[in-house]
Amino acid sequence: MARKFYYDTGTEKVGPVTGADLVRLRASGEINNETWVRRADNNTWRPLHTVNLAEEEEEERNPGLFTVLKRSGLIGPVLLVLVGLVVFIVVAIGAIQVFWPVLLLLFIFWLLSKALK
């Protein structure tokens, strides 16, 4: 689970935000290494450069598939396609289980028609 932080802009306290949000804010210049931050579960404020954000920085450099889909807004459509695919497979398997004798007979007739030509 992502760690949550608060940061101090000098005029207000902002948060909770994730560690990945802090990394992005620092990269965009909205905050810097001297910005005071605290973890959501701790009341001690300290400069950002003293907080270990290595895990969040690595995730920012090499995001996982779920993170990429979430950021791009494609998570909904991808999940919808996957659910549709699963439903199609379940229905297809059910149909094959019910109609396999008919399919077998059709295949045999097709083979016989090819053999008799």
C-alpha cells in the first residue's frame, strides 16, 4: 500500500498525498528537497531530502502495467474487454459441452464430403 504524506507549502499544509506524488511534485518544481513533509501516521515534520522515497522513485522510473493503465485512464476499458473475453470463453465452453455431439457429426459429414469428391 502506498505511503501517505503531508507537505507544507509555507502557506498551507497539503495532503495526504502518496510518495509517488511527492516525487512528481519535486520533478515539476512545485516542491523541492527543503520542503517540509511528514508521514500521515507520524506528526514529525522534516525536510523532503531526509525522507527515503527510493521505492516511489523506482516506481516512477519503471511503472508497472497497472500504474500505466491507471494514469492513462485505460483501466476501465481494459477491464471491460477482459471481462467480455472471460464471458465469451465461458459461454463458448458451455456451448461446446452442450453441442459437442452435433459438432462432431458436422465434422464427420464434412470429412466424408471431402473424401467422396
